[in-house]
Amino acid sequence: MFSFAKKHYFPSNLAENIPLSTPVDKLEFTVFDTETTGFNVARDDRLIELGAVKIKNLQVIDNSAYQTYINPNRLIPREITELTGITHQQTDEAPQALEAITKLTNMANHTSVCYVGHYVAFDMQAIQAELKRNNLKWKNPKSLDTLDLIGYIAPSYDMRDLEKYARDFGTRIYQRHSALGDAMTTAYLFTELLQICHERGMKTWGDLLNLGVN
């Protein structure tokens, strides 16, 4: 007879029952980014860094920024170290993934309406894979991608790198291929995109849900 371990839910800690009429400029968001040992996070690749920052009232809250390296419990490929600058010296004594993810969700603090990222589906997948390794399943983790806002503003826009989007929209650029640096770059880009969308009629939480909050 087969025995299957029951998965336990891991809380998203996002705000619930938000009125659809809530103005966009009254919402809070938790923006985050990850660095990993590679792209196959569903199988062998692991988190090695996580960075996040909050947005409130269309303002990036710089002093809320959070960053940690993460012990992947495996080798970091040389090409990843060359890309990110992250070495085993930084990760060998770093927290395990679950501890870092817990701090990320604690940042949401039941006040953020969703998590935000650039190509956020990959980052969400990386976190969900780490939770699965701990026999956990992320409960209702809503997310929104900057690419959805860009698609609304300029449907014919070419798919581009985060830095190129930031340059095009005139927003701040932080250290690339650093989880916190990319999270900060994403946050400032996101606030600019939100303001443009607001000017074009996307004024409420309900409007954002219709756009593509997953």
C-alpha cells in the first residue's frame, strides 16, 4: 500500500478581501527577485539569493529593503558565479531557503495585495519548488508581473531586459543580477508603470485584477 505525505499550506501573508474599488495609490505591494543556481528550479536548481522591497502609496519604501544569501546545499556553477558574483563563501553559512522565504512573506504582513516581479513567474516557481522540498504548498500567492503593465501601456513593445525597460521609462537602475538590486530596479519601474496606467484609466484594485494578477 502506498503512503503519501500530506502537504501543509504555507501562508502567503497577503491582504485578503480587498474592496475592488480600492484606489491603486492606496495599495501596498511586495516586490522581490531571486538568484538561483540555474533555470531548472523544478528539479535540481536552487535559490542562492533573495531580495525584496515594499511599495506603499506608489512610493518605494527604501528602508524596507531585505536581502539574504541562501545556502543551496549544492554546487554553484561557475557561470552563475561569474554572472551574479555569488560564491560559496557567501552561501555556505547562509540561511536555508525556507527561512528566507518566511522573511519574504512576513514582509507582506497581510497588508500587501500581491507579490510583484519582472518575469515573476520564474521567481514564484523557484519559491514554490523550495517549499515543495519542505513538503509545503504556497497558499494563494497572488502575483503581478511588470510585463503585464508594459503590455497594457504598449502592446507592441518588444520583450526586453529589465535594465532596458528601466532606461526606456526613465527609472532608477541598481546592481544587475543581484536579487536586491533587481528588486529595487523592478520596484521603481513598477511604480512608474502604475502611474502611467493610472493616467490611462486603470485606477483600482479591480482594474489590476482584470489586467493579470495571478
